[in-house]
Amino acid sequence: NGSGKHNNFSLATDAGVNLFNGPELTKVTGKSETFPTVMSAVVRAVHNYSDLMRMAIAAPGNDFRLGAMEAPPAIISTYLGEALTNFLQEVMNTAKAPGLYDPEKKTVNLGVPSIAPFTVPAEDRNRTSPFPYGGHRFEFRAVGSSQNVSMVNTVLCSAIADSFNHFADKIENGTAPLEVAQESLKDSWRIIFNGNGYSAEWPKEAEKRGLRNVVSGVEATQALCDQKNIELFERLSVMTSEETLARAESMHDQYAGMVEIEVKCMVEMITRSCVPACKSAGLTSSVINGLEKGVVELEKALNAMEAADTPYSTAKAARVCRLETMETVRKLCDAAEKMVPPGVWPIASYKELLFLDFHQGNTISDGLQKV
């Protein structure tokens, strides 16, 4: 089903001041409006470029994982926590300068005598959000485990830089920083969601808010072809138009290539392992014929991928193959596994993969050697 990792993200000045640390930033600048201005810039970035953030985590494994398996949903939003949300809401709705954002602290005791207890911000963290604030940093929790984080961080830096540029233009033209922050928060507030991202109600609520729910990694990659995103990278001298479009093609090629490897592996496992095991176990011809027909369908899906004339159409065919054809054939293999004796079935079963402790000398089955 794929697996993931977390991309912890924060920004600091050349003097080491963390821009996401409210008390520290206010102390250094002497201005209470600096921190909410920075945070409103981040909220604006997530709001305006949520499609690019979704693109950056597009991968075959994430098509299975997002919205399940303890992973955040494919709907991009940001979680700020109760304390910071209330603070920014007050900033947005009050004309006067904000007070100091100083979240409560909690003491952490690791129970190790050589390490003294220490205090950390008590901001809560939402594990169901793709981009929650966790105290002095944001955490992009939706990155696939095999993904390179270069595109993820390129998108985050570019989106926030765009907000900073937008804010700087307005401030340099005479608008007060607090007014800029308030305007931005009002325009982007719908992207803040502090609820349960796993709930069945959230996709419905997200649709009401006008937020995207792009479940397909192939379609998510198409965000690189959107003119506003091409212009973003060009404006910041990150990538030219040609370079941005080339990356879309490359991501489609990579998606299709990964699926092709998996399909060919599945075909080989069925033909060289599963079918012979079923025959040795004396299973009925209907089971064996079902597996052999499944191989035919997988080969047809491979042919459809090879016949596609663009990387995008190849990736679309690959996604259908992976989420439909391979899933159908997998069910046939799962059913056969239940009927074949452990000593005959040549592949580790789910039980053996999940529960046997090979380090203690347990074997996969009577027919296999010790690991």
C-alpha cells in the first residue's frame, strides 16, 4: 500500500532566527505583527498552490496510501491548532496590533537520568492533516517513502517566496503589514482545517469550500502544466517553462515505469510460482484457469501502456492497470493462497510476513529454508 515519511519545514534568517517561532521572532524584531504576517504568508502559499503541493507528492504508492493507512488525505489543507488559529482569527478581525503569540509550554521528561527534563511548545499536532503546524515548523506528512523531497521543498519554498514577494510589493507601496496579513487571511481562510482529515464528512466539507480532492497522482502531476504554476517558477527563476513541462513528462514516465516493473513482477510470480503451486496442490481447473486468464489481462494492460502515444496517456493507462487490473488479479491470488497448503505455497503468506519473527529462527513454511 505504499509508505511515507514526513518533511519537516521551517525558515530562518541568516542570523538563525526561526520565522515560525512566534516569541523569538517578536523578540528579535520588536514588532508583534511580524509573526502573524509570516504565518499568513504561509497560509496564502498553501491556499494558492495546493495543486502544486499535491503534485509534489504524486506517486503510485500514494495513490493507495493517501486517505488511508494512517496517511493524510489527498485534499491539501493546513492545520494550525487551536491556539494559533484563535490568534490569527483575532489578527484577522481586529484593527489594533496583535498581542504576543506565546503558546503554552509543556515539560518533557524522557526518563533518562543523564537528560534533564526540558520544555517544548504545547501546540497540539494533527496526524490526519497533510500540512500541520507543529510548533516552530510545518510538517508535510504526505510524502511517499521512496520519493525524493527536492520537488516537495522546491514547491514549498517557491509558494512561500511568492507570498513574500506579494506582501513586500504591498508594504512597499504603503499598505501596513497588518492590513496585508488580514487581507490574505480572509482570502485564504478556507484552506485551514483543524478537524479530522480521516472523517467521511471532510471530503464533503472540502467540496463546499472549493478545495481540490485529486485522488489520482497522474492527474495531480498535470498541475505542472497549469499556466499559473509555470509562471510562478519562471517569475522566481526556479525553472523555465520548458523545464517545468519536462518535469511533468518525467514524472509521468516514472509513474508508468514503476507500474510496468510491478506488473511484470506479478506476471512472473503467477506463472512461475502461483500456478505451479496450485497444480501441485491439486486445485480445480477453475482456480488455475482464473490465474492464467489474469496473466492475459495483465499482458493486455502492458500492451495498452506501450501503445499510448504520450507520457501522460501512458501514465493514465498505468494507473488503470495498477488500481483495477492488478487489484482484480491479486484477489485471485489471495483466494488461491488460502487453498494451497503452506508447504506447497512458495511465497510468504500474509501471516508469515506480518507475524513470524525470523530473528528467533522461525521458518516461513515447512517447504522453505530458514531466513
